[in-house]
Amino acid sequence: MNKKIILTTLLLLILIPSMTTAFTYNSKEFKQIIGQLDMQGHADHDLSTCSVKKIYYDEVVEMLNGGKSEPEIIQSYVEEYGQAALRTPGGGKSGWIAWGMPAAGVGIGSVIVGVWLRKLTVKKAESKLETKTAWKSEVEKEIAAKTFDEERRKLF
């Protein structure tokens, strides 16, 4: 009888802690959620020196212990702060816009720089052409034209 009681007590002591799911900073679910949150730009700060990060950690642990799931916690932060609450944008419409804006900015910037460079090179080419063909006076222009005509006649 004593052996049965001791065995049952030991079995209950082993099983009871695993049945309660008290989440801490070291739990897998907690780390997964915190890894997705930007924490208003404080995600890369040290926990010991950053009060904002400490608040976020406490809120997430409280929500997990209150029975909320990972998607519910993430959604609550997105509803409160928008897509800025996440380190990476979500997959919805606004998430695609957030992913596409840097690429669109680089593309538009490249086009603007390309057009500017083309105008600059065309302007330089025109100025070089003008300096080569610019005559100091009309008389010089006429003399050069007559000389070119004479040379052409000699060759043909």
C-alpha cells in the first residue's frame, strides 16, 4: 500500500508540472513571437537596459499565459501599431506594398539617373560640336567654305 502511494505521488509530481504551461522568456513559443516583433525599433536593444523591450516581453508572456495563441498576439500588435509592429511586413496587401516600395524606389531612381546622365552627355556632345564648328567671324566661315568646295572639286 505504501509503495502504491509513493509511486502515485511521484507520478503526479512528474506529470503535474508538464500539464501546466507557464510561459517564460525561455519558452519556444515566446521566442517565436518576440522574433517577429519590431518593438518600436527596440528589438535589437539589450533587455537589461531597454524599458520598452521589457514592457513588450512582459505583455507577450502575459498574453501567452492568458491563453492567447501566436497568431492572436501578432494580430493584436498589428491592429494596434500597423505593419510597423513587425520586423518583416506581412503577406497581405499592405505587406506586398511594403516589400515592393524599396524595389520601386530603386527602379524609379535608376530611371531618373539614367535620363539625367543621357541629357548631360548629349549636352556635352553638343557643346563640343558647337566649339568645333564655331567661327570667329562670317568672313572666316566663307573662306573655309570656299576652301572645302575647292578641295572637293579636286577629288571628284
